[in-house]
Amino acid sequence: MHLDLIKILHNTLFGGLAAMGFGVLFNIGLRSILWCSVSGGLALAVRTVGLQLGWSLEAASFTAAVAVGSLVQMTQERIGMSRNILDVAGCIPLVPGGFAAKAILGMIALTAPVPKNPDQTLILSVEYLLRVFFTVGALGTGLAIPTLLLRVLAPKPQH
Amino acid sequence: MLKTNANVERASLEDMAMLSMEVGRLLMESGASARIVDDYVARTARGLGAERIDLRVGYASLAITIGIGGEGITRMRKVGHLGVNQRLDQALRKLSYRVERGELGVSGIRTELERLPRETPRHPGWLVDIAVGVACASFGRLLGVDWLGVGPIFAGATIAQSFRRRMVARHVNVFINAVMVAAIASLLGGWGARRLGSSTVDIAMISSVLLLVPGIPSLNAQNDILEGRPTLGSARAVTVLIILIFLTAGLWLSQIILGEGN
């Protein structure tokens, strides 16, 4: 089993940067932005390792979301941020936005007066659509599991 | 009329309903899920002395019934555009805790609810634009864009975000805004990538529009459904879907202009 460390580091870095950018967009305070980076970097590191181990995109995304959800649930009170926003900032690099756009573009292409390779376009569009559907479902479920499990164990917030 | 634990003023049922719903409205508009809205509205209302609180969280409105003893009232409140503002969200939660502990009376809460949206700090617009540009360029690398395409994605997304900010300030319809922003981002990103000789122009165009991916609403939609509020979750999911369709329409327009994607 060979893991490409350069690829893992590359994806961790850019996952962290993407999460940081969205953290600023969500008006997260500058001191907390670092946590967005950590969360996004962790998500991409876990997903990349999963993919390199031969897992499907959906399985790797699910595992990454569980990792992010667990990290957020355990550290949220300490860093004083909304769980939802930290979850999203971390998982946003995992959202298959590219697949979603390709799927809808494929559907649009099918409505042309004379579509090119309609069978292939249809199959690709449906494949992309299913990947979006299952990956987004995997992200939501992966984030929800640690929240629901750890909520009962976590100390009540003192404000 | 009635107040049990405040140290300053007595809160009427009307005050309890309207002030706690104002907390809920601002939380909704800051990106909170229904569970959070429910939780903090109840804290606020209890802090003001309410004994029974029933809240209905809708996509565009909130409705609450507040009761003490044999008395009760029902009120409704309109909710505006659902955006994301983490620092306002946190400030509102802290305010709710203060009300729950009985530290603020009616006028104090009212003052804070007027002050917080106005004075909660925001990052400067230029910083947000650049951060969004960096995020989209990073998405580009994650999706496999070559290094030549990264700069144009950054520039396209930064300019598009600046445009989006200005349109939001002018209250332009969110879906129309999505088409225009997607068209500008992908046109600039794709054109620049092509000029620089990138071999991944099509992926660069897609990466440039990812600033529009509605991450918070899509996660809130799932959370709301998982937590037993399918109506609100479905409304959020439909909004996410429509934004994605409008985003793709903008991308499609720029593909036609640039002759890409054929």
C-alpha cells in the first residue's frame, strides 16, 4: 500500500486555505480562522488518504466528515464558535460543487436541438448527479453522527 | 404585566414574545439551524419570565405562543434574507444567556438587539473579496487545475465576490445575483486561464464559481430534516437547488461566450 505524501500535503494545504477563505466570508473572527484551516486541512487529509487506500469518494468523504465533526464537537466550547459554521467551513472543500455544475451542464447539453453523444452525456450527467447526492448525504450524515453521539457526553456550556 | 426573575423591569407577554422572536429572527438571518433558533428563543423567553413557549420556525417567518398561568398570546414575525454572520450569531447567543441569568431587563435587551446588528464587527470588504479568491483558487488546485489556471481563478473569483457584495447591498434578488456572479467569475477565470495557456480551462471556469456553493443552507437543510423539521429543511433544500441551477446558468452563459465545453 503506497501513500503519496506530497499529494496528501498538497490537498491538506489547499483544503485549509479554502476553509480559511470561507471562514472570512462567514465573518468568523480572525483568531478563530485558524480553526477553520485546521478543520478544512483535516478534512482533505482524511479524504485524500481514504481515496489513496482505494475507497470510493463517498466513503472517503463520509470518513472525513466524521473526523471534522468529532474535532468540532470536542473543541467547539473551548474556541467559542458555532458548531454549524465550523462544520461547514471545514467540510466546504469536500462539497462536490464541480460535479453538481457538470451534472446540470450535461442536462442542459441534452436539451440542444442536436445533442452530441446523447447516451454518453446522459450517463455521465446521472453519474455526476448521483455522486453529488451520495457525497452530500455522506457529509451530512458524517457530521451528524459525532454531534448526536458526543452531545450527551460533552459538558454543558458555561457562559 | 408579569415578570419573575428580572432585576429591573417587568416584561409583558407582548415583550416576551416580540423580544425573544427578534433574537430568533437575527439568529436565522445569521445562519443558525432551527434547533439553535428554538433553543435560544426559549432561553430568552424563559429569562423574561415565560412559563410555556411554543415556537414554529418557518423559512420566511417565526411564530410563537407564550404563556404564563392561564394567560397566553401568539405572535408572528417575518424573517429576512438568510445569510451567514458567525460573530453576530455568537453575540446573540451570549445575549440570550445574559437574559436567562436575569442580567438584562426589557429596555436593556431592546437596546442590545438594536446595537448588535449595527455594531458587531465585520471583515473589510476587500479582505473578504481576496479570501474568497484564495478559496476558489484552492478549490481549483483540489479539482486538478494546473498552476497556470490558479491566478485567473483567484482574479475572477475576487472580482465576482466584490460585485456580489455590491449587489447584495442594493438588495438585488439572490438568484439573479447568482447568475451574474457566476457568469463574471467563470468568464474572467476561463478567459484568463486560456490566455495564459492553461490546459484545464473548463475546470478553471467551474472552480471560479464555487464561491456561490450554498454550504450553510445545505447543511442546515439536512440538520433540520434530521432533527424533525422536514418542512423547513425541504424549503432550504429547494433554495439550494435553485441557487445551483442559477449558478450553472451563469457558467453556461460564459461557456457559450468563450466557446468552451463543446
